[in-house]
Amino acid sequence: MTQIEKAKELIGTFAIGDAKKAAFLLAEGYIQHNLAYGTGRDAFVGSVNYLASAPVKTTVNNIRAYEDGDKVFLQTVYNFAGAGEQVAFDIFRFDSEGRIAEHWDNLADRAEPNPSGHTQIDHVAPVKDLEKTEENRQLVRDFLYDVMQGNHPEKTPDYFDGDTYIQHNTGIADGLSGLGAALAALAEQNIQMIYTTVHQVLAQGNYVLAVSEGTFGGAPTSYYDLWRVENGKIAEHWDVMETIADKESWQNANGKF
């Protein structure tokens, strides 16, 4: 199996309850960064067994999947034991033996379409421009530094093709104008969206996923942003924001990032 196939097989074990398959796919020293779960292979297998015993079946619907070196990044809709649909970004790192060795994620409740009618998961398209992977990765790195981290906000228009920007954030309309209006509305409520640290920037062709840390309204926040790049400009955006739980509640000591 390819790395992408293995990652999809692993998340699929939540739905089919195949603990043996999960154990086979995972490295023994599996490192878990989802702070609600224990670390290690046995902890993951325990979660699979727990969900298999639940009265309501878990569903897993993978939306898109990408690969960057030893990592695979997925967007998936989960419904764990009937608790309600959640949209997630998962990142899996593979070891030299092809086992899944580490996992990071962000999850948020599935929401209604945004002001422009887009959902958190629509507009799936094939990867292209593989030869531009590194160029697109650097574009997003620069955008994060200049715009999202606020070092050169005056450069914001340089990253977009006019007002042509498709937005999947649940509360923001399309276009650079929609983004500006949303940020202005937050500012009126004295809510700041701050990006302090970029932890990972993964890319395959024209799709780039950034994992960042910061605060939203003063609360520690993990930002997962997926951008589609078109002709050297940012053309489309999906995201999942998650408040980082208080350390007292963590089920592992690996940290969110």
C-alpha cells in the first residue's frame, strides 16, 4: 500500500473496528498529539476497540488526501459513536519501515454553509503543478510571515488575484474583501486572531497545509489552514481552528504541535 492508502486504512479502523489492522499499521512507539488521547500504539488500538463496542456506529468519510515526503495529510469528516459530525485535518508521519509513527490533528464541528454558500469540505479537485510544490510552499510561508503574523500587512494584496478568492471558513465570505470585512467585525468586538508560530508547512503541488499556533480572542489556538495556489496566487482556503485544551486535561505529554 502507498502511504496515503495506509493513512486511509488507519482512520477507517474507527468505523470497522479492526483493531488488528490498526496495530499492524502503527509503529509500537506511535506518538500522539491529539491531547484527548493517550500516546502509543496500544492507546490507539484501545480507542478502536472502544468505538467498536459503542451502540452507535462510527462513520469516517475521507474528503481529500495529500502526501509530502514521510507525511500524509488528510481532510476527513468523522462522527464518533454518534456524537455529531466533525471536520478534521489529520497529519501522519511514517517511519523508515513504513509504519505510522506520529499523528497531529485539528477537529471542529461541521457547520452550515458560510456567507458565500461554501462548506468546510466542498470543491475537491485533483492535485496539479507538482513541479511547483516548493515554490507554492514558500509562497505560503511568506504569506504567513507577512500577513497572518502581521509583519508586512501592506503586502496582503500581492498574494491574491484581485478579489478572486474562494473561502471555506464558516464565517467569512469570498474574496479579499470578505476576509477584510470579517477581520474588521472581529476588531469591533475586540477579538484578535493572532498567529505566533508556524510549526509545519506541508505541500503537494498546488495544495499547501500550514499548522500554526496562536490565540483567538485570547485563547490558545491551533490553526490548520489549507490553501490552493493558482498561478502563484492564493486562490482558495479551507481551515479548522481548535482551542488548545488546558494542560491539566491532557491525556499525553507530547504537546499539540
